[in-house]
Amino acid sequence: MKKKSNIVELSLQELQARMKDITIAREVKDSEIDYSDIPKFSRKDLEKFVRTGRPLVGSSPRKAISIRIEEDVLMKLKKKAKKQGVAYQSLINEILKKAV
């Protein structure tokens, strides 16, 4: 972006980004990142941290997939899973595990 007195010149990419109200990302070098506000942790502190995210369930990690199921079948599975106190995806996994 160049500025001449009161005139601002934008590249086509900058103009399109402003019209879409988005920011143009630029590559940042590691040397440009300010880490000064991040507290320093000792090894003892780091050992106290707990893993977050989805817990491992079963003997092997699960893989996220997308499948199409008829709505009435899905509703029945969700209802059955709720009665059993499990997530419906876990119920589907158990049904498929028994079937194969």
C-alpha cells in the first residue's frame, strides 16, 4: 500500500481483501515474534500439564469419517445411545465392530 498525500494506492489483492473485509496474511519470521509475554516454565511445571482434546477410547485410536445415514436410523441410534449413557458415535462403532 502506497500513500501519496491524501491518495492511497492499493494493489488489486489488497482492494479485494478490503472489499471482502479480510486481512491479508503475510509470512512472519521467527525473529519477528515477540515471546516476552509468555511465562517461562520449568520441567516440573510442564509435568503438571494435562493433555487436552479427545481421549483415546478403546484399544486403538479412532479415525474421523463422514457417512450418510437415514435420519430415522440416526434418531433411533441416538435414542438408544442416550439410554445406554454412551455417545452415539461409540454405539455405531460397537455395532460395526460386531458386524465385521
